[in-house]
Amino acid sequence: MADTYTIAEAQARLPRLVRLAERKGFVPVARRGKTVAFIVSADRIDALIESMELLADPKATDSIRRHRAGNLKFKDVSCLDEDSGSNQS
């Protein structure tokens, strides 16, 4: 886990800790030795929200389950480039 900062340190160094969170994804903040909060980058929050939305979709979770069981195969994204080339004027 990343270095943890006290609330007092976080208050004194907020701009630096925001930059650190942007690089590392998050920075833990502690009170009396226990982590009580995180400074989280926008990119990390976006990724978490996207993951939660996928996991809340029964069709998506079923597809993931079927893929892990070896019952579903995905095509490489590069195949989209091949298909889009045939539709150009």
C-alpha cells in the first residue's frame, strides 16, 4: 500500500498529495494510526465506476463467467480495424 499520511499532513500538503494520487491512483489518510480516507485520482474513480457498472450488468457478468469457464471466446480489438476499412468510401 502507498505511504499513509496523517490528516494534519494531508491538510498541510494537499496539492502535493493530489499530484501523488494522480500518479499512484490513491493516497491513504490516517487518524490515530488507522486509515480513514483516501485521496483518489479522477482516473482511478472513473475506472472503479466503470468496473461497478459492468459488474452490475447481468449480461456482462454472465459473459465474464462464460469466458473464464472457457465457453466464450472474444475477438481481438484489431478485427474492428479490418471491418471498418471495408466501409470507407
